[in-house]
Amino acid sequence: MRRLTRREFLTISASGLVVFASGGLVSCAPTTIPTPTPVAGPQTDGGKFTLDPKQALPLPLWITRNEDFYTVKYADLPSIGLDSWRLFVYGLVRDEMRLTLDEVKALPAITTMHTLECIGNPVGGNLIGNANWRGILLRDVLTRAGVDTRAQFVTIGGVDDYFTTVPLATALEEHALLAYAMNDQPLPLSHGFPLRALLPGVYGQKQPKWITSIEVTNEDKLGPWEQKGWSRRATIKLNSGIQEPRQGTTPARGDLLIAGYAQTNAIGIRAVDVSTDAGATWHATTITPAPSPYVWTPWGWRWRDVAAGRYTLMARATDRAGATQDDARAGILSDVFPDGTSAIHSFTLEVRER
């Protein structure tokens, strides 16, 4: 399998990161878990965490505003007409179904917090966000259709002709959602209106938007990005990012708050450590337990009496199984192909005199 060229791989624009692969945009999307309506923390500002250096720890569970939430698409934004839109459930099922959006919304609904990350998110990148989602459990739809005993997979497809396949066990999990609302608003068109998939523990590649079809099958069909060499399972790797202070800023000497997020799959986050001296020493941070493994874990550490000078900041997460992020440090163009990255986020910070 060949490696993508830099031109094929990443294009950095003023609005964020856009990921290319063999001439097309990588379709990145979500993950999920049904918890009672979780506490929504302060919203992020333009993808940045809003923090008060004097605030008490632990940090809140940040929510990304809809307009600030990253979007990566496979094709042009589609035109959706609800009069003709249907969710077609077919294949190895007892009863095929064509559901209107009203019929989808008539099924038992849940509201849950869930973090989405693109498989092409580089180390410390902004192709990640956290939101409250409302929708129905995918397994309720499948149960209603009646899944055949021969079934092994579920293929989910959308108006944009993108599709991907997940194991039936994933689709039947209590954390697999079909979402029609985002942060108490109807699902925006750019995020998959009228319906999108949110699946647990996988990158956005496995979570189509604008969905119109759910096929229950015994075939592991390769979607467009799997055919181009991207991961077939796309399981989220252990990763973390420093969001405060932001790279490129020059804070004044004194007390500083180092803070950010950690993210992984169903295993969950156990701890996050930070270094201000390129990994020579590490400091345990305070983490905010997430309502599920599918929500990012905010962390923070109070850096006391910082003198003016140059420092190398690093963040390193450890999951509940004891695995720790790769020792290798990586820059913004670190290679994430074909299955994401677990490299350590690191950058140089200039601290100025007051």
C-alpha cells in the first residue's frame, strides 16, 4: 500500500484542516452513548477552549458550538427534500421499512453527549468536537425490522453516495445512535441533516451523514475510503491535545493553566500527564471524568510561577488498560494514514515578561 503524498494528504486552510485522499475529501464524522441528558459545560469559541487561568480545577466538559464544529465531506453538500426523503432499511431483515423523518422521531428518543474525531485529525489538530446529540438507537430500528440470523454486518449509506460497513455487533450496541438534533437544534445540513449515524469507538470515517439507507448483510462491503486504503475498522487511537495555552501565543510570566482534552475508544482515559521541558519531567494533571468513554476527557494542570523564556510543552494520555501514547513527538503534518495517530502533541511556547 503506497503512502499518500503531502498534496493528497493534508491541505491547511485558514478555516482549519481539510483532508484529501486520492482526489477526494475524507468523510469524517462521530461516535455516541445514551446517558441521561448530561451536563453541558461552557461552549468552545471557534474551536478553542475558553479558559480562565485562575479557574478552579477540574475543568468542565466543553461543548463545541454547531457553527464551530469541524466538517469534512465526501462530496458537495446535498439538497435534501423532506417530502421525498426516506430511511430505507433492507437486506437480511424480516420486514423492509421506509421511514419518514416523522416516523423516525416517533421512536423512543435519547439525548447524549458524544465526541467526534476525524481519522485524518493530525496531532493537536482541530478535526475534533464534542456535542449533545438527540436521536434514536440504531438497534431499535434493526429490532423493528427483524434481523436475520445470517446477518453479520450493517452498511450505512447517504445521499452523497458515501457508505461504510460496520459489524452488526457495533450497530446493535446501546451507544449506536441515529441523530437528528445537535446541541438542542435541528441537525444542520453540513452535519448530516436530516439524519446521521453516531457509532461508538470509531473515527468519523465510519459514521455517514445524510443517511438514507441501512442494509443488513453478511458481506463486509468496502466503502469509498476503505477502497483507497483507509482503515477498515477505524478504531479511535489514544490521543490528546493541548488547547491552552494555544500554540503560537505568548503568555506573560506568572501562573499559567495548561489544559486540553484526551480521547480514545471504549477503553476510556485513566490519566493525562504534561511536560514543560520536552519530556525530561512529567506532571500529573487533574482530569474531569467523562459521562462515557465516547466523550473527550478534559484535563488541566496549574503551572506555578513561570519565568519568561522558551519551553517545550508535551501532553501524554494513558488509557484504562495502561497503554500510553507513543513517545514519538509529531508536528501538524504527522502522518495519520491509514488509521489515525497516537503520537504525542508537542510544541514550543514563548513566555514573555509582563
